[in-house]
Amino acid sequence: MIKVVYGAKGTGKTKIMIDAANAAVSEAKGHMIFITDSKRGMYDLEREIRFIDTSEYDIAGEAALCGFIKGVIAGNHDNEYVYIDGVVRIAGKPVQELASFFYMLDKVSKTNNLVITVSVSAGKDELPDFVTKYL
């Protein structure tokens, strides 16, 4: 299952995702992963959540981000929740050009029985159909 948190820059998407991740800790039976492109929020997450700062891995583009996420998921067999904060910043593309990324996320979430939450910096009217179906 994929969930999308959207809104303009500065509207609190990261806080929403951190709060959701922390709330899920009590019910999670598997691993939890929080992926973002900075150290922001690292100390706000419960210690059970694996924090990954993509700026340390020099990810360039959508294809590299897809591969990175698949690699992280492959690292453990019992992942349950994945949070990706700032997918537009990490991929370096506008949300309208991320159709194949969302297709990959959908496939990976179904194959691995994951709940994937993604934040997108855009207003609801700016979201393409391949994103709005996850609202």
C-alpha cells in the first residue's frame, strides 16, 4: 500500500511523516525505514526506526533512487513500513516526471507487503493521476 503526504514547501509534511512513523512503532512487527535527504528529523524519530540520509550516498536521479530503495528493502526480509520524505528533492525531478518511480513503488509494496508513505512537495491540483490514486 502506498500513501502520499502532499503540500507546498513548509506546510509540515516532514512532521506528519515523523509523527506517523513514531505512532506505527507500537504496532509494527517488522522493520521500519525512514529515508530522506538530510539529517533533519533524525533525532525526532524513535530509535527502532532505521534512518537513512540519502545525501550520504550521492543518489543522482529517479533510476538511482529506485535502485537504492530496492536495495534497502532487500537488506531485510521483514520490512513493514517505509517512509520516503522529499521524493521530488531526492530524485531531482518534478513530480509529473516520476510515473515510473511510483509504478516501481506500487510493485515493490505489493510484492513485499509494505506500507510505503511518500511526501511530495506539491499542491493537490499539481499532482498527476498516477499520484492522486494513492491519496
